[in-house]
Amino acid sequence: MIATLAATGLIAAFMQTVVTPIIPELPELLDTTRADASWVLTATLLAAAISTPISGRLGDMYGKRRIMLALLVIMAVGCVIAALSSTLIPMVVGRVLQGVGLGVIALGISILRDVIHPRNLGGAVALVSATLGVGGALGLPLAATIAQYLDWHFLFWLATALSLVAIAAVATVIPVSTLRTGGHFDLIGALGLAVGLVGILLAVSKGTEWGWTSPLTLGLLGGGLAVLVAWGFFELRSQNPLVDLRVATRRTVLLTNLTSIAVGFAFFVCTASLPIVLESPTNSGVGLGLPLILASLCLMPLGLVMFFLSPVAARLSAARGPRTSLILGAIIITVGFTLAVFFLDQVWHVILVSTITGIGVGFAYAAMPTLIMRAVPPSETAAANGLNSVMRTLGSTISATAVGIILSTHVAGGVPTRDAFSYVFIMGAAVVLVGVIIALFIPRRFTNYDTSSIPVQNAS
């Protein structure tokens, strides 16, 4: 079961990087403008942010395995649509459906709580949490190779095949969920959360392109915030809320989610800036001139160390508590970013920075779901993990915007300057340090909900 859920997480994470190698060619491939082509990425981000907490609540109510299978089917349909696309609109539709499927990672972590003995839960959670980074690390070189030597549509046919494998594995291996909550699905709450998140994330991700003072950006940002405030009041008065805000505002859950924003921000600082350093021409004064395939191989340690160190992170969490693992991970990320400020001039510098960052992110990602699950009742595991995933997505979205602004405003000869990358990593280190400070206030002891709904492992 652990292997199945980890593999499913890897496949879902691959969907995020499947289009990375063809981003520069998307306007030509889809016969559209560069601004419109960016929706191929934005649509997936928005769909994942909206669907993850909703699918988590549905999983708590109707069975996590059933909802996971539904998400995988939706993801497979999206892959087929994208594979058959040659214009923008169907491609964006396909990418939206792929984004919906990304909720399987949070659901997989929640399933672990139901089916794994508590003694082994920490290591399993750490492994599945690491798939977000490992999927990108392994998927990027594979996608780059396919894009270079085959027709780009094969990227999505491969994604379709992987999705079908995931569907078969989950249907065969994962048992039917027996732990379910009662009540009715909060449709109004789901719509309110979707509208609010779309407004905020769209404004943040497109603010640079549209202008930060444009009526559209300000309207989306202000409107999204207003909708979320109204949504919060509605959820507090609902008998069957989509997200129980009384649980979400508990000190442990709230502070963990705020720290998650910082960690998500840090993870995207690396994935957004280091490829530019590796692939920019050597005559730019900052680039290392590597082709895409070699550059993606250099970035593999960012995800691989997350995978291989997941048992270490689990043991640390078991011995010292997940709070310690989270704080240590954030400090390690800060060390990596500090090195990047001064050492980013050789290929091995980039590999070192990505490796250290991967270690830190691995410790942090392993700790966050464990902290959340220990602080919420079993009936709300999937919804709480879904909300935590949204916080990481929010951090990554803000990071992408901030990194883009810095790199686009410090340019020489069409390429970001060395100072631009220094500013990016200084900013990243500062954000992560704020996360460390927040994590220090997470309680060491709190009510620990400990349950296993399906007795599939012997406790002896």
C-alpha cells in the first residue's frame, strides 16, 4: 500500500513538470501568443489549489479511495485531451483536468493514517510527502528527452499511460475506506473557496503581466480576499463545513500551515531560478550553458535527496517530534540559500545548493502532514491535509511572482544578472527564516488523535 500510494504521488507530481521542456515553444506549437500560452501552467496551478481541499472533504465523507480513483480518472482524461490538442483551448482544458488530479497526493497521505499502524506511519508519510519533489526530479529529464527526440504529444501519451497504471494499482491494492464522516457536502462553501482562491492566485500569478495597479489585478485580489472573508463567516456557521475553521485555527494547525507557505515559497525559489543559471549562455556572465537534459539531471538531487532521506526525517520526527524536523528543515534550506548568494558560478555549486535545499525541504515536507494529522480528528484528515497543500501552493505562487519580478528587472544582455540571483536567494532565506520563527511557536505537546480505521497491520 505504501509503494502504491508513493508511486501514485510520483505520477501526479510528474504532471506538474510534463510541459516544462516545451514551455519556450508553446506559443508556436499552439499557434498563440506567449501571454496566452502561460495559461497552460497557470490553469494547472489554479485547478490543483481549488480541487485539493474539496477532494479532501469528499474523501472524508465518501471514502478516500473512491475519491482518489475519481481524481485519477479525471487526470487520465485530461492527459488524453492534452495529447490530442494542437490549439490553446483544448490544451488548457486538459491541463485543468490534470491539475484536478494533483489532489491524490494529499489524499494518499490521509489514506496512510487509516491503513498503516501508527508505529510505521511516520516513515510512510515522509515517503509519500517526498514524491512531490521526486516526481519533478525524475520527470523533468524524462520529459526533456522525449521532447527533444520525439513529437511533443508523446509527453501526454506517456502521462496517460502512467495515469492508467495508477488507477489499476489503487483499485487493486488500496482497501475501501471505512472511516467516513456524516452530513452533506458544503456546495456553497466549495464555490466560495474556489472563487476566493481563483481571485487571489490569479492576481498574484498574473500581476506582473497585467500590471500590479491595473483594475483587473486589484479587482481580483480585493474581490478574492472579500469572498474568502465572507466564506470564513459562512463556514463558522455551517453545520457541515467544507473546512472546519475551528480546527484549522488551532495553534498547531494554523502555525504549521503558515510555515508551509514559507517552505512552498523556498521550494519554488530553486525550481524557478536554478534552471535559468544552468541553461543561460556562458557569455552572459552568469549562465553555465548546459542543454535542457543535462540541466535537468543537475537538478535531480533536489528531489532525490527528499526521497532517500525520508526514513531519516521520519526517525527524527519519531524521536524528537515533527516540530523539530520542520524547524531543522527550514534552517537547512536557509543554509543552502545563503551558499547560493556567494557560490553559484560552477555546475557543482548549483548541484550543492539544490542538494542542500532538497534535504531541508525533505525534512520539512515529512513533518508537516504529521503535525496536521496529530492535531485533527481522523474524520477530518483529508480535508486538513488538502488545506495544507493549498498553503504550499500559495507559497509557490507568491514565490514564482516574486522571483519573476526580480529576474526581469535586473537584466543585462537579455539575461538576469548575477546580482538578481543573489537578491532572489536573499529573499528566499528571509522568508524561510520567518517560517522558522513561526514554527518555534508550534506547541511541543497537544491533543494527539491516534487511530487506524482498517486493522491491516499487526500491532505486535
